[in-house]
Amino acid sequence: MRIEYKRTALLDLQRTRDYIADTLKNKSAAQKLVEAVLHSVSLLSDHPMMGTALNSRYDVDSDIRFLVVSKQLVFYKIVDDNLITVIRILDGRQDYMSILF
């Protein structure tokens, strides 16, 4: 299954990396987080149902699923039998429901 990243998801990951590397002055932690997120997302190609359905946790009518990677939440949709789209990559401490909807 092919994985595509929305521009917003890539920007989310870039902002998080930059914050950890530049503001917190920890470039190795920033790189490790990016690698962990990308690795976890790559596993979806063989196991697309690996993440939790958002509507199993919240009263929303949505087909969005999410993976937890460290403190990051990777939100994605299974588009069809051949495509997964990563929508956002947000810190779990944010009000991610208001960001998503």
C-alpha cells in the first residue's frame, strides 16, 4: 500500500523537528523523533489498521485513524486498497481535535 503525506503533515513534522533542534537545542532528539515517526508510518503500508479509529475514542463521524509515536499523534485515512494519506502529525498535548475539525 502506498503512503502519501499531506503538506500540512510534513509541515507539522518539520515544525516539531525545528522546535526540538533549535529551541530545545537537541538536534539528535529531533532527528530520532523524525525517524521514529517515519518508521512507524512506513509500517502502515503492510498494516493499515494498526492505528486506532478516532471515532472509537471520540464521538465524531470520521474515518480518520491515528498512531501514537512518542508524544506525537499521526492522523491518517485509508483512502482505498492502495493508498493511505497522512493528514496531520500533531503533539498529543495540543488540542488536536479542534485542529483536525
